[in-house]
Amino acid sequence: ALLDQYLKLREGGQLDTNKPYHIDIPFSMWTERRVLREAGFTRIETVFEYHSAASNGSLIVAYKENGR
């Protein structure tokens, strides 16, 4: 589901094709955000969330000080 959403966002021009993206099985949302902040990311946005009985997932965009 998340890969499909990523591809839709990319094909729809909502994601910059010149930037790298990382897709994985994430930590809890709280842990994911904490780890990203500890790594120096200052702006973290959840752009898509998927919840079902079988799984939960999110598409997160994180930025460092220089806007990337």
C-alpha cells in the first residue's frame, strides 16, 4: 500500500524525482520522529497514513536545516 502511494505521489508530481527517498518498515510514529530529530531533521511531515487490521504505515517527509 505504501509503495503504491509513493508511486502515485511521484507520478502526480508531488515528489521531486531528483531527490532520494527511503521506504522501509518503520518504527512506531513516535519513535520514528524521535530518531529523525536525533539525526538532525528539524521539520517532519506525515503526508500519508495507512491503517488496517493487518498493518499500519506512514509516508513521512523529513527536512534538515538547509530545507532538504
